[in-house]
Amino acid sequence: MGKVISIWSAGGGVGKTAVAIALAENLKKNRKTVLADFKEITPHVHRHFNLPLTDKSDIYEAVLNDQNLEEVMEKHLHRKNGLWIMTGFGLDSFMEFEARHFSAVLDFLRKEFDYVVVDTYGGIFLSSVYSALKHSDVIFAVSTQEAVNIEDTAEMIGFVSSRWVIDKNKFKVIINEMLDKKSAELEFIQKALENEIFFVRQGQKNVVRDVGRIVKTLFCEPQGKRFFLKEVKLGGVN
Ligand SMILES: Nc1ncnc2c1ncn2[C@@H]1O[C@H](COP(=O)(O)OP(=O)(O)OP(=O)(O)O)[C@@H](O)[C@H]1O
Ligand SMILES: [Mg+2]
């Protein structure tokens, strides 16, 4: 069974998709990884990879009729440079899909992949978010360094973990677009959040670097480590 990792936030536009892409691109190096777009209504991932947004009504029908998803999922999975991508759910799907449909998709994906990276909508109002967080082994709550955003994040993690019965330890916080760690009120941030905190600096290259560091800290399993070391050694010889 694969691990489900959701990228979520209290508010919008904080860098969830940027982090989700960097995370998936990093995990794919050692493991079969899929990036699933669960930002229902206005999905964005397909745009980043120049992919068509496929109509998902066949998934809805398959779940409704208790059919195996295998036959219908093939159409919605695309491979780009070794990363698998499942495109999102537009407005038509939003009108039909409920939590059980999203859950069926995640159950299928975690059987097929080692890592399922799920890019979600911010907030708590959609069944796709509920399903993603309920299925997750790890949830990254992305926030900016602004006090109001930190406070919202802490409050939402508390609310979601108690109301939806999700282990609070599954939540890790990513403070994105750190401008200057020295000027940030680190003491305030650490006091407000009970969860493990990671920092991602501003700039596209920093997103890749800093998310790479998070992957090494949290997901470097023995097999992955061996692979990584071997790669470095070979590089040295050449
Ligand atoms: N660390 C960063 N440094 C520089 N730019 C960033 C960083 N993180 C995100 N961005 C940029 O900020 C914008 C918003 O990011 P993104 O789309 O990932 O946010 P989001 O949380 O997924 O938004 P939405 O809630 O609409 O889905 C994008 O243009 C993205 O490239
Ligand atoms: Mg997004």
C-alpha cells in the first residue's frame, strides 16, 4: 500500500500546488509516484504539465455501479518525465462527486503507486478535501509567515483533526515564501503551531531545494537512501 501525502492549507494562494509539484518530482526519483489534482472546481495541475482536463464522469459511473476503477483510470493518468499525473475534477465533476467517489480514487491510486501526492483546495468546505485528508498518512498544511495566516492554520488544524478525527501528528506545517528567517517572528510561529514546521524560501529554485530537504528528512527510506548514495558515487567517478 502506498503512502498518501496531501498538500492543504487554511487559505488560498499560499503555494500548495508549487510545493505539491516539487514534492512529487522529488519522490518520483526513487519511487513510483503520482501527483493527483484534488483541487476540485478549479484544478491547476494539468496546466503546469500541459495536459488536457479529462471528463471524469466515467469514474463517477464506475463507483456508482461498484465496478473496478482499473479500466476507467487509465484514461486519466498521464506520464511526464517519470512522474504520473492524475488530472483534476472540473465544475461538472463537482456537481456529481461526493466523498465516496474521491475515496475510491485514492484507494485505487494507493494500490498502484508508492506515493500519492494530493494537491487540494484550501479550507474545509469540499468533499475532495475531506477524502484527501482522511486518507492521508502525512498532511502538509502550507502557510505564509504572516501572523494571521499562522493563526488560521493552527486553528484549522485543531478543528479538522478533532471534527474529522484525524491524528494531529499527521499534520506538518510548511511556512512558504520565507523572505528572511531572521526577521520572521520565529518564536511566535513555534508557539502558535504545535506541529513539526518546515521552511521553504522564496524563489522557484529554493522551492525545489527546500522541498528536497523535506523529502530527505521525512521520506528517505533505506532503499531510497541506497539508491541516492549510489547515484552520488557514480557521479564522482565520472
Ligand atoms: N516559495 C515560493 N517562491 C516564489 N514563488 C512562489 C513560491 N511558492 C509559490 N509561489 C508562486 O505563488 C503563486 C501561487 O502559488 P500556488 O499556485 O502554488 O498556490 P496555491 O496554494 O496552490 O493556490 P490555490 O489556492 O489557488 O490553489 C504561483 O505563481 C507560484 O509559482
Ligand atoms: Mg493550487
